[in-house]
Amino acid sequence: MSNEITIRELKPINIEGGFVVDGFPYAGLANAIATESLINTTSKFELAGVLDSELFPPISIIRDEIPNFPARIFVNEELKVAIFSSYLTPHESLHRDVARTMLNWASDHKCSLIVSSSAIKTDEKPFVIGVASTENAKKRLTDAEIPVLKNGTVPGIPGILLNEGAITKTDIIVLLYKGQETGPDFRAGAEICMALAKIVPGAACDLQTLMSEAENIEQHLKQTEQEAGPLRDAIYG
């Protein structure tokens, strides 16, 4: 069975010089909640592509009477932002392929920055801090008044993005939030979305609206993960 991840673009996409936002859930749902909130609270995002692989669970996600691929690309050409959005957490064996697919797509579309996020265990006081692959990306964090992580570990897709970005001199930012073993993820999702809005010009950043939207999104994502469990088990054992 092939690990290859394919992207099918549904319309012409022009976001040269813009941003790619990684919305794949990892170590909790906060990243996916943040990006879904950004799509729902910022106007003019349109479905522009879908991702597929033989190792993705064979499932259609129905939302508002419309079938959806589990992993999709939403684009706002006015803001020059593309969001890789996923209802499902990719299996660990796919993390490298997802990250490299995103990097290649961003390069093909001449984007200037990729932004991801991840939970982290840290004693640093701010709820959201950042780490960057290049000095230019680090300056973006400084300009947005987001503290920079000095020491730590970033796992999964965000970690691979950082490593590849450091080698290829690709600007990558990973926003890091304090992970928690229990409790809802929607608060962290809203905080990440607020931080994204500092980096991506024109993105929505009304916290009260985000909190309400994020809580609903978390419920939908958890339901989808539960329903897809048997299909994922059939693939990976």
C-alpha cells in the first residue's frame, strides 16, 4: 500500500508570496480547532483542493448536508492564505509524508511562510510561544510580540517542518502552547488562532466569537475521530 499523498486542486490558486497554515491535528485537537476557527471567522475562504492517500481512512465527512474529504485545502486569495485542514489525526507513519507534501506544495505556489502549531511541556510563562526555522521567520515572531522558545522538543509534523525548513532555508513558524493531559482543547485552539492572527494580516481575532466557535468545532472533531476509529484500526491494526 502506497504512502503517497496526492493533492487534487479544484480551482486555480494564486497565493504567491503568501502563507500556508498547517491545520493537521497532532497531540490534541487545538491546531485543527484553531485553523477551522480561522476559516469560519474570516470571510472569503473557499475550498480549493483535497488531499488523499491509500493510508487515509476511507470516509466521507458530512457537514451541513455536504460530503467532504477528511483533509482539504482552503484558500483566501485576498489574504493570500492557504489552510491545510483535516478532520482526522494522521497516523504517525504519515507525518513525514504530510510535512513534505505541504513543503512541496508551498514551494510550488511560491509561498513565503508556513505556520504550524503543537503542544509542548514548558515552564515558560506565556501560554503561546514560538519557534522558527530561520532568522527571517524569527523576526516575524518578534514583530508579532510572540516570545521565542529557547530550549525544548517539537514532535510530529511541526517538528519535521522545522527541520526541513532549517536545512532548505524555508521560513517556518511553529506556535507552541502549553499541553494539558485533561480538559477541553478549544481554549488552546482559540489562543492559537489569536496568535495566528498576529502573523497573518487580515485574519479574524475576536476572542469571544472564537471561543464559541472553537467549542463547537472541538465537539465535531471528537465525534469524527470516534466514528473513524474502526476504519483506522482496519488499516493500521
